[in-house]
Amino acid sequence: MDESQGSPRRGRTVRAASSALAAAILLSGCSDGDGPPSLTWYINPDDGGQAALAQLCTEESEGAYQIQTSLLPADAPSQREQLARRLAANDASLDIMSLDPPFIPELAEPGFLAPVPDDVAERTTEDTLEGALAGAMWNEELVTVPFWANTQLLWYRESVVEEAGLDMDEPVTWEQITEAAIEQDKLLGVQGIRAESMTVWVNALVESQDESILANPEAPAAELETNLDSEVGSRAAEVISMIGSEGLAGPGVASMDENQSMLLFQGDEGSFMVNWPFVWAATKASAEEGVVDEGLVDDIGWSQYPRVDEDTPSAPPLGGINLGVGADSENQELAFEAIECIVAPENQTEYFITNGNPPSSEAAYDDPALEEDYPMADAIREALENAAPRPQTPFYNEISTAIQQEFTPISGVDAEQTPPQTDAFIVEVLRGERLL
């Protein structure tokens, strides 16, 4: 599963569990002819929070509609495939969809998504964090409504930072954390597996240099221009190559996803890690269960995503979920009404507390209840202001797969050769001259 969407393996106390069960029972069937219109919400797997929100908004509608949920596959590519196939077949049941930001252009370009009404767009985005808003757009138009957002922080062991003499109140670079790990014979928590997480990493390294992987993301396939064969691409590859060639991510890096890198970070050789906020709740739960040392939690700190260049602010990865309405839905007006309820700031706050998925609404972070469970909430909010989406193009799947193939294993990444090879591969695939 793409952890940018959130993970069911978090070990959290889920206050919404009973509500989710009730929702599943209540909303298990469609409305009969005498009942309110039934809206189907296709959801990605979570800890029951979307089902609980479906029940809540059904009740708050006072009979205007009822929402039933339908579960999508666990991994983001399979979600994309199922939704794209059904949308192309003019499936009218796709009233509300939980959509991964990278796949939104592919669905918006052919007109599969119903236009977001101007008044709905205004009300639902008036305080949306900048990064989350960018991930909901296509062709400079809002085509989905931001629901929750996700981003990565730099997590660190206080003991390692103290030994290295780093001031984590100031921005740090990849070079600094790499040097600290080498000097103390420690390992870095990164995601080196051939999966979506590799594109997440490469894109963040490029965006953190104030550039993008695509020069003209809205262009057709035959005219797309890539930016990896450049100084920016070379610098991104250099960061990955250093970690790979020095073995700084451990011998299992080729199979290291978000969960595996968290386990490495929790061990005696842990030092720094780039990862999503789920690691905090998961680590606390492991400490409470005695799986890891109780003192580990007190040794963990967090800061903004590391910089590539000292003078250029970092652009952390952007994940999360936006809500779209199918163009063939017969209940579009009610669907957008339901979406407004779902994304209300207070509902985003509750969803964060119960399911661990950060809000896209800035106002949702003002609830003092967040501090106890997520003391790094302000750091997450700051990161989401600066987060950058992955390449927004209808051909994202091809581009991401090409990057994953060329940048793994990370021990084989070469700063001079890998970027131009990746650019060439992407162009050949998009021109139909080569297969993935």
C-alpha cells in the first residue's frame, strides 16, 4: 500500500471503531424507493474513519441523502485501475470517490470527473493548505475537493543529533544527516523498494531544488519534456547514490518500504528517517506493548524534510486523499453537499485523531485535542504548506513506473548516468517506442 494514503497498520487506539461498525451495518444496502437518495462513496482502506463520517453526514443531512461506503483495493495503483475502468464505462454508481492526488489528472483530462461547483469550491478551500490545494488541481482548475493531506517529516534520534552537534531548530541538509550517520556508524531510514515510494523520494529531491520532473506537465504524451537530465536531476541522484553506495540504509534496503524503514529507525542503529506521520502512533503503540524499549519514544524528535541545497527550502512529499464526483453520477448535487459535510474542519480534526491522517484544512489544526496525540501537528501543518505534488499529468503511471525501474536498486544509482537514462526511458515509453 502507498503509505502516502495512510496505513491500516498503525497500532492506534481508534475511537471511531464502534461508529464504523454501526455505519457498516446501517449503510450496507441501497435506499429503497421510499427512502432518501443513496450515495455510494468509494473509499480507500483506513481505520474505519470514512465509514464513521458517512454515518455522521447521513444523520446530519436529516433525510436528504444516505451514504453507503464501498471499499477499494488496498494499494493505490489498483484503486486507480478499478476507478478508471468503471469511469470509462460510464458507471453511474460513482457518486463520491476517495482519490490519490497523482491519479487525478488522468481522470480529469477525459472528463470523468464532475466539475466542482464554484460555490462548493470556495467554501471547501478557503483555508486549505497550499500543498494540499495544489494536489487537487488540474489545468489550473479545482477538479476535486481536498479531504485530508499527508506529508513526510524528518524524524531523528535525539541521542544521535546531540552527538553530531546538529541544531534541529534550523534546517538541515541530506549531506549533514548522511555525514552524521557515517560518523556514528548508524543507518538512515529511507524507502529503497521498487514501488511508488521511490517516485515520492525522487520527486521530493527535485522539487526541493525548486524544479519539477516535468517541464510541461499539461502537454500530450508526444510533447512532454522531462527535467531529470540536468544538474537538478544529477544532484537528486547523487543523494540517493551516496546512501546506496555507502550501505547507509542497511542490507535490506531493496525491500525497504515505509514500515520496514520505521523498524530500522526504531533499532539500535537508527539515526534519521524520512517518513509519514503514522510512524509516531505506531512507535508509541510498540513501546506500550513492550515491542521496543520504553525510552525510545523520548529519544525521537522531528523537523522539516531535509534540504538538498542549504539555501533552498525543502519541498516535502505530498500524499493524502481528495474527493471527486463521477461525471455520470445521477446525484451530483447531493454528492457535493455530502462532500462539504465530510471535509468540514471539525470532521478533518476528528479523522486525524482517530485515523492518523492529517487535515488539509488549516483551521482543523487549531483544536487543542491534537496536541496530546500528535505533538508534531504544527510541523505537519508547516510541511503541508511547502509540500509539492508528484508530476501532475495524465501519464503519471508511466512516468512513475519508469522512475521506479531506473532508480532501483539504489546501490546502482549513478549521478551521471541514471538521470539521462531515466529521461530517455520515459520519452521512449510515452512515444510508444518501449514497454515498461
